[in-house]
Amino acid sequence: MDENDESSRDYLDTGSGIGLDTEHLSLLGFRTILWNCVTVEPEEDEYEQEAVSALNVFNVSYVITERIGAWWSGCCFRGKRSKTVLDDVSFKFPIGELTGILGSSGSGKTSLLDVISCRTEGEVRGHVFYKKYACTKHFMKQFGSYVLQADRLLPNLTVRETLRYSAQLRLPGSATSGEIDKKVAKVINEMGLRTVADTRIGGSMKRGLSGGEKRRVTIAIQLLQEPRILLLDEPTSGLDSYTARSLVSNLADLAHQGKAVILTIHQPRFDIYKLFDNVGILSMGQVVYYGKSNEMVSYFTGIGDPCPQYANPLDYYVDEASVDRRNAESEQKTSGRVKHLISQYRESKLHKDMVGDIEESLIRYLDARTQPEFKRRKPSYIYILKCLVSRLMVNLSRERTGYLSRIFMMVAFVPFICIFLGRLKDNQQSVQDRIGLMYQGSQVPYFMGILLPVALFPPLRDLYYRECRDGLYSTGAFILAYTIHVFPFQVISSLIFSSIVYWATGMNPYLDRFGIYTAVVVIIHFCGEIVTVGIMGMFRSPHVANSISTMILACSGLFASGMLRSLGSMLDILKWISWATLQKYCSEILVVNEFHNLNFTCPNPGKINPCLFTTGDVYLDTFYPGAVDHMERNFGACVGFAVGYVVLTTLVFKLKGIPNLH
Ligand SMILES: Nc1ncnc2c1ncn2[C@@H]1O[C@H](COP(=O)(O)OP(=O)(O)OP(=O)(O)O)[C@@H](O)[C@H]1O
């Protein structure tokens, strides 16, 4: 799904609004709501001042299409089936209050947050509006924040650095360094991170923050842009009960400062329950209870299901709302009970009053509907690029293994090449040795270019997915920043590699030829990395990217280099394909660079060991005819490939879109 595809919430945002007014209440069931797009800042409007203002979710259903059977069966109708994830649910989330959404696994909690934040993958019906504003993707990007279940943070940055870089990307371009620092200090205090502000985040290999502190950092990042709506998917998962309580208490404080804070949670302790202003219990995509937390027990008691003494009400009622699927009999029994609870809630005064309230708000929303002007003054492209490059550099500089492997991994291959080939001579056998050496020169840098991103790119990609979804920067800026940050390392490692291999094996001893060899190694190394990154935009698994990229390298080495088999004797189709490979051009450059103007000795001319190649040019005329005259063309093609791969990688990431991360 395209991140910028506003039409995915088409039920909210098309048309002119002509003819829709309060008399059209009968239209409450319709799918498309319209508004006039005028430029009003939310604070400036009296509608904003009203105590009834809230985030409203009205009659929302969410249906996804899931594939069944083998992957190829998805292309015909029979291979798919629809699943109703949320079925006609309504909520009124008051501003300034903390709401907990509970339910057993698969009850639709995360899906509800997905719908509110416009991150859905299926068909959504119903209305989501905040005061008089439709909650479109644009609106949510500007005024809402969604804290996902997983913390996607760079492990080598400190808390302060993480927040500082995020602030640079999030705050208006006009924000000064002092303002950014102030903002960062504020959220550090708000989330209770003062004592760990200068501690590294840490990762699986190197310990840093605790799980609870990482959650706080993730939330703090979202607070930087002062959202009005804060959604959190299981913020307490994996935390001990004390840490979970203190986190929820923080969230309650934030809500009471005037935000609508909604979090999903599995089974909170009683002291967490007391922190919620409102509680919603979902089951099978429907609502079992939604209302004030302190009225929940009396509601259930009223419908004949009192909470046993000493039981935690949330535990008890979430259990009551769960379906036991261990066997058919218990499934039938428990699902009957849950259906009864759902229908009782739908018939309850509590639900009817809330729906009545939302309908009233909907009429007012329809009358006053408008959208705030989306005029977030983003930082300039150059500023964003500088910030991204700087963050990548700092992150890499803190990771010794990654940093050293960027410089020395290719060099580790040098001894094998030198020991295997030894020092080149100028006899007939050295023709074969030279070809072997050129082949290594065209393969090793590419292969090393594959290995590095397989290990180092995935966490950066995850961070990009989150930040790009939050609208902080474009795909192009990310790929360019990545390219800029790896390029110096590629030049350095290629230079070390070529300096040793070139002089130790005794290739053509001219500085200009050494320069050409090095330049080709840099280009090949660069292309190997960027192609792999592009494939990782297509496939989530780094191992798949590794395999595909290695296969591309092996195949193009086979039929495009001319070093394993003469190009002239190959099938025409393979010859044509070879024109579309980097290997063809860089191999020609390497071979000409080494063989042109080279003389070979011929010990017994005309007798045994017939002298096939008296000079390197004879070899070139035989196997690479015309290559000497194509040096500029071939160089141009290699540079073109490098630039083309960057563009292609950006396109792949853009077209593939951002997966629905949780
Ligand atoms: N994009 C999707 N594709 C397939 N199934 C989906 C999708 N989104 C939601 N579902 C299904 O909808 C149901 C509700 O999922 P959801 O993630 O909202 O549940 P949840 O209550 O958050 O569960 P948990 O507590 O385990 O995270 C599940 O059965 C899930 O498999």
C-alpha cells in the first residue's frame, strides 16, 4: 500500500460537501463524508474549546482479505477470503483522558489503532473524526503519533542523541539548536529519562537501556512533535509490573495535559487499571464494554456478571470476553457467552448514550467540517540529508565490528589472492594468471559489497520504515544519505585492497593504470552494495537478498566477463544480455588496463609451446576486439550503472512501500 495514498480512507475525504447538512442525518450510515478544505489552525476555532470535544470512532468496520493456500492461489478468487477484523465498533475517546483497550489475543486491539492512524491494509467503513477534523493520513501525520510494539532505535546512539536527531527531523526547519535542546530536555524529563540521557540505547549484542527505558525513548520520540492524539500498541509488553505501572502513570499525566491517549494492553495489574479514565474490552472484533473504568464493575454487575471478590476486574472480564478454542465444545460454550455480552452491551444505555453523543458530534462535524492547514514547516532537504548522514556516521563510528569490517573486510581477501597467484611473470602462462587476477578484481569487491549491507542494513531499514511512515523524510533522502555515508568507506577499503593486490602481484607498473584499476574496484564494490540494498527493499529477509545478489554476480561473471569463456563463442542471446551487465564493462576496462602494450616472452617460437600471444594486444584483439578504443565508453557505462542502481534502489523502496510494522 502506498504510504501517500490518501484514498485508502476514501470514506472520509472526497468531494465538495455540497448539500450535506444536519437534515441529512439519514446519511449517517453512508460511507463518504465530505469537507471543505479551508485553512484553519485547530487552536483558533471555538469548536476546539468545547468540553465535548473528543476523538470519535463511529460505526467502524474493518475487513481484510487474506490469502489461503499456496501463494500462487492468491491470483484467483478462490485463493482469498475476507475476514472482518472490526465489526461496527464505536468509541468516544475524550481529550485529556487515558483509555485502555483490552482483549484477548486477536480481538482487534491493534487493528483499532491501525484504523485510527490510517495504517490499514483492507477495507474500512465508518467514520473517524477528531472534533471537526477528519482523521486522514495527513491529519494523523501532523497531529497524531503511533507508538508501535517494537522499539526501532539505533543501538549505538545515546538517548539524548536519538532524541536530538529525531527532533531535527521532526521540528520545523526554523527551530534553532537551542530550541531543539530545550525540547529534547523537556521530553527527557517528561518520560523520566534524565538518569539515562547519556547512556547508549544498546542492542542484542551490547547491553544498554532496559526494555522499559527503550519504550520510554520510543514514546519520547513521538512526544517531540506534541501530538494531540497518542496511540500506543502494547507499550507495557515485556515490562515488569512496577515499570509498566510507572510508564502508564506517565501516560496518564500526558493525557491529563490535554491529549487523547489510547493504549492497548493485555492483562494489566489492578493498580494500572486504576490509572485508566476509560476502558474498552474487545472480543472477536466487537465491543464487550466501553465506558468509564470506575463504572465497569457496576455495569457488569448490572447485567448479572459480578466480579468475584479479590479478583482483578480487568483480568476477570477479559477472561469472560475470551473464546476458549481448545476444543469444539468449549469454543461453542464460550463464544455463546461472548456473543451474549456483546449484544447486551449494544443494547445498554451506556452504548446508546455514547452513540447518541457521537451522532450529535457527527452532525456538528458535518456542519463545521474543515481541515487544518497542513503547513508543517519541514526542514530543508539539505538539512534533512545532513542530519541523516551525520546520524548514520555516528551510529557506525560507535560500532567497532561494523566500522572495521567496512574498511578491512575486503582486505581480508588479499592474502588469498596473493598466495594463490603469486607474482606475475611475463611468459605465456602468465596470460592465464592475469585473467584469473582480473576476474578476482571484478568479483571480490562486488561480493564484499553484498556481505556488508546484509549484516548492517536491516536495523537502518526498520528505522527508515518507521520514520518515513511518520512523514519525516522521503525514500530518496534515505537512500542518498545511506549512499553518502558508505561511499568514503568504499573508497578507503578499495584503495587498500587495490594498493596491495596491484603492487604485490606485479600488475602493469604505471600509476595511471593503478588509478584506473582502483576506480573500477570502487565502482564494483559500490554497485555490489547498492544492488543488495535494493533487493532488501524488495525482500524483508537479508538472506534472500544475499542469495539473489550473489546469483546475479555469479551469472554475470559467467557470461559477461569474457574471462571464463570467450564472448565471441557464446550464444547470441547471452551476448545481448551481457550488454545489460556491469561486469561486461568493468571486465573490459580491467583487461585492457592490464594487457594493453604488454609484451610476453616466447622461449621457443615455432617449436613446442607455440607462442600464442606475443603481446597483450594480440590477446585483446582475439578475445576483446575493439575494447582498447572503448575505455571512455566503458567507464561512462560503469558510472551510469552506479548512478542507475541508486535510482533503481530508490524506486524499489518507493514502489514496494512501507510494510505494516507493529
Ligand atoms: N493485515 C492483516 N492480515 C491478516 N490478518 C489480519 C491483518 N490485520 C489483522 N488481522 C487479523 O485480525 C485479528 C485481529 O488482529 P489484531 O492484531 O488487531 O489483534 P490484537 O487484539 O491486537 O492481538 P494481539 O494482542 O495478539 O496483538 C487477528 O486474527 C489477525 O490475524
